[in-house]
Amino acid sequence: MEVTRWYGIPINWETRAQVPYFRYIDENSSRHEVWFENASSWAGKLDLVAKYNLKGASIWRLGMEDPDSWRVIGDKFTIEK
């Protein structure tokens, strides 16, 4: 993520929620906390879909996802056209 490189901050992993996040303070001294999805977090969520035999999952805001997420989705499920 560009902002993590700009501010030189690490991306952390929240084990219970299975999701990456980071915190930083900008040049105006404003605090920010950013939680987001990536291929690893999608893998955990899709495992829950399979485990509980759910009917599927949805993705909000296509176009901003980690490109590797599509590989994870394809590995976990048969995508029908």
C-alpha cells in the first residue's frame, strides 16, 4: 500500500478477525487506522463460507482489491459464468 511506504509503517495482522491493518499519524498530526482485505484475509473468510455451507460471499467496491484475491477465490470455489 502506498501510504505504508510513504510513512514507512508496517502492515499488521489481526489474528481474531483475520484481517490486515495499519495505523499512522499524518503530517497534520491526525491519527488514522486502516483495515482492509487482501488475499490472505479473503482466504479465511472463504474457508468460513465452505465450513458452514453458506450460499456465497459478496465483494464491495470492485477494482480496489488485491489482485491476488481472484486467485484465492478461484482456488476455493468453482466460479460459474
